[in-house]
Amino acid sequence: MVLNLLSADGRRWGLAEQVGQGGEGVVFAVADRPGLVAKLVPNPADPAGHRERIERLVRRRREPRTARLLSGGPGTLAWPLLGVRTVRGEGHGYLMADLRPHHQPLDRLFHAADRERYLPGADWATALRAVAALAALVAAVHAEGYLVGDLKPGNVWVDGRGAVALSDVDSWQFTDRGVLFESRPRTPGYTAPERVADPSAAPTRSADDFVLAVLVHQVLMVGLHPFLGLPTDGSPYLSLDDNLRHGRCRLTDRRSVRLPEPLPPADLLPSAVRALLRAAFGEAGRGSPTGPPTAAEWSRVLGAELGPGRLRRCPTEPRHVHTVERSWCPWCDLAGRGHHEYPAGAVGPAPAPTIRADGPARPSHDRGRNR
């Protein structure tokens, strides 16, 4: 059965199959309109407030600050195009572009099986391009006066070249004509320290920047969350947020957590990237008024790592790409221990940035060092 929606201009829109669901809304394909999906929030707590939020976002699409974001800059946004409601009025939402034809959820970069199935040929250069693009997009969002608020893998999308998109724009925080529309959703494991400590705290740019750092770590470290691990101080493992609260992080204190082997080595990351991650996850980033490195800083540093000569392709397995700072291949190391992150196969659909293939293979007697 096709469900019907009404838009403010009196048009009817038929819904087809459900294609997604999040903490607040349900997403449906729009019947006979390929390229469009509808996000509905059934029985919102404040129907009038939710409807006004959508109406303001739809109108702001034509304003200069938003138009700059939507003009093909650093990424794609599934911006609300038209407000809709169910015929009986119990659900409100909007139409937006369907990201699925060209993008996959970001977490499909995390694991080898998902990469091979959904992003075939993606390598570590793809991951680096994705986080660089995400940082640039978040920086652009901030520059135009918006906050993402609930940044997480579920609302970040990536394609096979490492280009990114953001969905769930209706949860962003913004001010329109003097009215503040706050962002209240928060996702465990992707919440800034100040919002973990005080769930009622409103998000800030710093909160977005902190979660951006989490995603940079997780994408580049093939799915490893920076605050994952069993506490080594005798405390029980409760959650990622509890580890965050207590500063348990392998990158800032390798003895604070115990993790299963084999792990990607910390020096898989370029030194400049490690430095920013430590600034974000150390005491200064978690508690300082200045907060973690900004999205603009991340964009600059990650972009530099994509520059000429900054990446090297393994001479043994062309699918393996790593920073030029590392003289041997970390992916061959992991494969030798039975953990195949980038198995042999076709190289990605887009050429990686200038990549050197002149580095020596790692000596066999060095296996297991620097882990």
C-alpha cells in the first residue's frame, strides 16, 4: 500500500518502501520520483516547533549563506527541499535528495568486508580523502553559521572516490531571524565531553570539532574507535563515553586500555595527524575552553597529507597505501598476522594522489615493533 503525504502547496506525494530509520525519523522512497526520499518524524514531541524548523530550513535554502553551502563546494548536503505531513497530520517531515545512488554510509569504510562489498577498490587513500573532505565540509558548515550537533557515522555518507555528504540537516542548530533552533540529539560514542558530562548542554562548534576528530581516527584506523578498550585500572568497561570521561584512550595513554590484537599501529597515522588527535583527546582537548583542533585545522592538515609525495604504494601489494613517513607497509604487517584489511584486488576507481612506490619492504625481523 502506498502512503500519501501532503505538502504546503497542496500536492500529494506517495511513499514507497522504507529505506532507513534513525533515532527520531523514518526515511521512505518517494513513489515515482527517483532521486527523492522523504524523512518523517512520527508524532514529534512539539509538532508546531518541528514544522517551523523544517519551514525555516526550506526557506533558508535560498539565502546567500546556505546557497554557498549548496553550490557544489566541499561536499553534498541532503537539504530539506519541501515540508510535508501525513494526511491525518500525525507525522511531519520533508523531502530531500536521495544520497544512496552515489554514496554509502561512512561506516562501510570501517571494515574490510563492507569495503569490498559496497566500496570495492577503496584503499587507505580513499579513507584519507574522505576525512579531509568531511573536515572541509564541517568547516564550511561552521563558517555559514550552522552547527551539525549530532555528527556521527549514520549521517555522513561517502562515495568510492572519498567524496562526502551529510544528511539529517533537520537536527542542525541554527539561528533564524533571532530565533534559536537548538540541536538536542546526541549519540553515544559520538558526543563531546561537555555533553557527556551534562546531557542538557547545547552543542557548540567545539563539540562538532571533537566528534570530527573521533571520526578521523575511526576512518583512518579502519574502524577502531579512539575510546574503545577494557580499562586497565581494574574498572569494568561500561561504555565508550565512560572511557572518554576518564581519558582512557590508547593514543594518549597506551597503558590505559587493553585492546584485542592485531591492531593497526599508531604510526600508521602521519605525525601531524597524530598530533591533532592527541590535542583533541588529551586533557586540553577534553577540558580546555579553547577546545579541540577546529574543522578548519583538520582540513588543512589532512589536505596536506594528500599532497604530492605524501603517500606511498606498497611495492609488494599495490592495493596497500600508507603515509610516506612509514618506511614499511603496515597492511602487509597486519596481513602477515592474519588480518587482511585491504586484500589483493583491483585498485580503487579513482587514482590516488601522487603516490611513491620506492620504499623498502619492512624487514622480517622487525615484525611486532611499535604496536
